[in-house]
Amino acid sequence: MLALGTFALGVDAYVMAGLLPLVADGLDVSASSAGQMVTVFTLCYALGGPVFATLLAARPAKTVLGVALVVFTLGNALTALAPTLGVLLIARAVAGVGAGVYSPIAAATAAGLTSPERRGRALATVMGGLSVGTVVGVPAGMLLASHMGWRGTLWLITALGAVALIGVVRLPDVEVSAPPPLGQRVRALAGGRVAGIVTVSLLGGVSSLGLYTYLAEFLEDAAHTDGTVWAMWAWGAGGIVGSLLIGPVVDRTRRPFAAVTCVLALIAAAQFALPAAAHTAVALTVVPLVVWGAAGWAVQVPQQHQLIAAQPRHATVAVSLNSSAVYLGSGIGSALGGLVLGFGTSPGALPYCTGALTLLALALHLTVVRGATRRSEEPTSTPS
């Protein structure tokens, strides 16, 4: 039931990138201006969600999840009706707040319902809702848009939000810790280990959505094709595999740090390979897209594991902090992508920019996070 809600979020968060050219044409604005609807959604997810979650802290988790989905659904209905770019951006902000309240509470609830040795599977199931929403809902939404326009797709997402709300209403009452205040999230960054892990997640968000938002422009420039639907199928299919497999892998190996190292290296390799593949043959781009999707979706489960280990008594803080970092990075990434294109950079060169950011995240992971982790483990490893 919790994954049903994240499924709706996954469709909403990622289908807008595929609809970008249609929205730009429909509202008579540039692609970079229309791309800011992704920025607004993700920024409100990362920043507005925690604030409103704090205001609802005294309510039961089921109530908070229900209110969040109501706001999310209303925001998408307003998006479908938006006559101008300004109204569209406000609507995306409302939907982003609803998503920002829902997602971390759903993840914390899933983690609280399971034993520690099965926590990876629980988190992967909730994350799997996002990836399934991407691989199934995004292409379906884009196909619908080709017949009914981009507004028809937004009405589909509105309906998905309503169905998810029915699912949450049917959930039993579950006790979870209250959503952490924004100040508590900031104070959690005081530890070097937490700050390093969150920064890696932030850079991962910048890199991933910075490229994904403008995937249609990249394909048109580098491969001279309007193949956004199949490209998103490939990326999303990889995402399903990565998000569902990573949980059992981390549970079995108990080495989340090594898992993050591997997936970040795969993301960077896939992004750097994209331009060469697109220039050689369109079909070759499927391989880096699948690898990028699988690794990109997989990275957050071991990241959450590391944060929970760093803050074992504040698991909700850790999960929500990571969620906020990812979507804040996503908002920054979509904004920077539009800025880079606005300055005249070729869309075909975007993967090189995002690949460099992924390498920076990997470098921080191998230095700052590794050093802080070793320092935190020294007292327990010293014999008495």
C-alpha cells in the first residue's frame, strides 16, 4: 500500500521531463523555462515537505500520509488546468509539497514495520514503487500525451493520486516516530559522517535529474531522434531491476559503503558513454541508459543504510534527511541543466557535465565518508 503511493509520486516526478517539449509548445515558452517546473516540484519536495510535515507531527502517520496525498492530487489537478507558466509553477509547488510530506513518512513506516535484517527489502519495496511508476507510468503518460495532450497525462496522474489515497485509507493504524523538525535535520548534519553521506546524495540528485530532465533534448541533438519514450522505458526498466535487487544484496553482504562505491562508478561510466553511443547508433544508447537507471535507483538504499547506522536512534531523521537531499539535488540539477543550455551549451554535451558531478560524488564518498566512518568505528574496534 505504501509503494502504491510512491508509484504515483514516481510517475509525477519523472513524466514531466518527457512532456517538456509539449509543455513548452503548449504554453509558448522555451524548453529551459518549462524545465523549471521540474525544479519547482523538486525544491518544494525537498524544502517545503519537511516544513509542512513538522506542522502535522502530532497527527498519526496514516493521517499525515492521507493529507499528503490529498495535497499531491490537488496540485496535479491544478497543473492540468494551468493556463500560464506562472500558474503551472505554483501547481507544481503544491504537488511537490504533498510528495515531500508523503515519501519520507512512507519510507520510515516501511522501515519500522520490519526487523533490521529485512530493512533493505522494505526500503527497496518503497523505492521500487518510484521506479515502477517511472518505467510503466512515464511511457504510458507520454503515449497518452501524444493523443490527448500533456494535460491529459496530468489528469491521469491526478487519478493515480486518488487511487493511492484510497489505498492509504485502507492501511491499518501504524505507530511511527513523528516527522522530524527542519532544525533537527540541520543539526543532524553536525556529524562529519552524516554530512558526507548527505552531500553524496545531493550531488547524485544534481547529476541524475540534471540529465534526465533534458533527456529529450539530448537525444534530439546527439542521436537526431525523438525517441524519448523508448529511452525512458530503458532507463526505467534498469531502475526497476536496480531498486529491487539492491535491498537483498545489501542485506546479504552487509557492506553498504562498498555498494555505494560500485553504483556511483557505474553511473559515471554510463553517463560518459551516452554521447559516444548516441553518435554511433541510436540502439547502442539502450545499454548506458539501462545501466544508469539501475545504478541511479540502487544508490539510495545503501545510502539510507549508512545514514541509519550513523544515526541509529533517529532513523526517521536519517531517512527524511536523505530524501530531502536527493530532491534538493534534483531541483538544483534541473535548474543548472536549464542554465547550462541557456548559455548555449549543446544538449549533447550534458552527460559529460553530469558525469563529472558523479565522479565528484564518488571522490567525496571515498575520502570524506570513508574517513568519517572509520573514525566513528574506532572506539568499538579497540579492545578493552
